[in-house]
Amino acid sequence: MSNDSVNQDQHPEELKPEDWAGEMGLKWLASLSLFEEMIAPIGDALLARADYQDGETVIDLGCGGGATTLAIASAIAPSGKVMGVDISPDLVAASQKRATKAGMTNIDFTCADASTVKLPDAPYDRLFSRFGSMFFEDPVSAFSNLHGLVRKGGRIDLAIWGPPRDNLWMMEMMGVVRNHVEVPPAVPRAPGPFAFEDLEYFGEIMDGSGFTNVDVIAYEGLQPVGGVGATPEQAVAFAFSALAVGRLLSDKGDAVFAAASKELTDVFARHHVPGKGVMMQGKAWLASAIA
């Protein structure tokens, strides 16, 4: 494993778990298709790496709008089952409707904090999470709980963001925000999108919670900020309304917001590809481990 830590002042604002149960869950739901388009390639890569088979039972941790849960359900059909777990009641309700509309019968959802959730059908064969595992206040305790939900020898597959400096989509946005408001320094390894950017720390968490055989590969590619085909203006609207960076400007007044919006529009214009959208570099770790 490598240590890819970054300077404190390079980090975006952290999100707390309770944000996802309320405000951030609602924001995700409001821009669901745009979020999913932005991270779908990473989810597809993680699903391919997991290589699910008919008959397996799987937990989808932080399932969001249920896109990955439905994909897993299809891969393990007809005899496998998948349980989607998310802390946002709004996203869970939307996911349940989505599964019903798709006619999926081997899928269930539960609204719960994954750090303490107890599932009656445990232990499961597998655990999957696309960016749903980085927000735990006490990650060793949370992953220890998850370890207890997976059978001995079962596998977990996680997508977690790599270092912010390798995620241009985030760094460019934060650079613009910092030009207009003061952003407090972040605490390394604190809960948030980039909590596990440092793979040495991630390994410590896995080891401390009982997982072994940690294996990590890098995924690198272009992220369509604001969704496939978004204009620079649409990408700015998405960033400031749906992402955490928007909170930093929310109470700074119309003049500051307008100036930041114009600057970010110019930034996004430099990365705009007609027909594809605002395409910006992203990096994630695709990690697996054995319970």
C-alpha cells in the first residue's frame, strides 16, 4: 500500500453522517440522475471487479438511489438476494419505488446507519459500496459491525475517492470557492469524501475491524460534472446546489455567489466537450478485502 496523504488546506469541507440522513440525502435525490451519470463509470468498474454470481447474497452499503443495488440484483438473479442500506429515508423510499417499477423481486432496502445496523438475514456473502463508506465517525467500530454482517471468507468491494489533488473536478471547484470565501482547514482522516485517500490509513481501518487480504487498484478517468452533456452553466448550477461546496457560499450574499458562479463557469468552459459535458479528471481506489 502507498501513503497518498495531502496537505490539510487541499481538502473540501467534510460531511457528517447526519447530513446524509437529511439535507444531503435530499440534495442527492433532487439531482439523482446527474450524480449517477457522474460516478456511473466508477460503479461499473467496481461491479466488474466484484464479478457477482447467481445465488450470492449481497449488502449494498450507502446505496443512494439504488442504481448499483439493481445492477447487483440482476447479476445474482434468480436465486441471489441483495439488501440496499442507506441512512437517508428519502433515498430508500425512492430506491424501493425504483425496484418495484423494474419488477425486481430479489431486492430489499432498509433505512439505517450502517455503523450499527443489524440485518436479520446476516451473514451475507458479500458487501459492496460505491462511495458510501467514508463518512463514519468511528470507522473501526463501523467496519467491525459490517464485518459481523459478512460470512467468514466473504468479500467486500469498495469504491473510495483517491487524493483530492488527483480529483481535478473537486480541486478546481474548491479553488474557485477559496477565491471568494475563507475555507477552514480540514482535519486529515476525518469523516468525509476523502477520508480514505491515504491507503495506509485505510489499511489500518481494515486490519482493525477484522478484514484481511486488502487489495487496491486505482481507477482514473474523466467525470462528467453535472451529468452527461451538461453545459458549463448547468454544471455550475449542479455544483452549487447539489454538492457540499455550495454550502460554503450559501450565506455570503448575492454578489459573492454571482462572482463565484461566473468564475466557475469559466473554469468549466475550459473542460467542456461538446456532446459529452464538462469532463474533469477523477481518481478513485477500488478496494477489496476478505472478512
